[in-house]
Amino acid sequence: MKKRIKRIVLAVIFLAILSAVVVALLNPLRKSEEQIRADLLKLTPIGTDMQELKNPIKRTGKIDWVREDWGIVIGPRGPSGGYPLDDEELIGEKSMRVYLGDYYVFFPFGIYVEAFYAFDENGKLIEIAIRKGTNV
């Protein structure tokens, strides 16, 4: 009887650990930056109005900031909302940064994922860039 209870407890623990691993591996934020960008472009294609992205039903993630006077900077260090350096390019007239979420590789080292949306002067989407960074 004790052996049977011990086996059941070990089976439950094993299934719990296996479930946690499967859920973690299926997190869509673990995809590459290019794959995340492609997924977002399916949801919000080029030409989408900026006001639509402000709607939480249309958007994935939480808006960090919206700039009506500045685009996004894209360069070798990844996208940002700052000022372009010599090897970077300013894209768009307006921009939005959206926090998509994070995931853990090894606790306590997490990876955050952000999307940068660039819009033209009429508020139409012209580019999406993804940035991943480390939380410590």
C-alpha cells in the first residue's frame, strides 16, 4: 500500500513538472524577434490606424508610451524611442512602445519583450520592430 501511494505521489509530481515545462516552452514570447514581428503584422498590418492600436482589444500588450512628435530609431543596437546615432535611422513621425511581456530562462534572469510601432504623419502604421532585453 505504501509503495502504491509513493508511486502516485511521484507520478503527480512528475506530471506537474512536465506541465510547467511544456507551458513555458509554448510561450509565444520565446519566438525569435522576426517571428514575433510577423505575428504582430498579421494582427496589425501596415496601414493600421494608430487609434486602433490604442484600443486594448486590437492590441497585444500594455502601452508604455505614445509619442505624437517622434518616430522610432532602428539600428544595430535594436529599436528605441531615443535620438538616432550615426549608424541608426529614424522611422516615422509618431510612435508607440508596447510591453508584450516577459519569460524566464533561468530564475531570476528574465527576458522582457517590447514592440515599437512607427506611424506616418497621418497616424498609419509603417513599421514594427521588436526588442528583447534582460531583467535581472
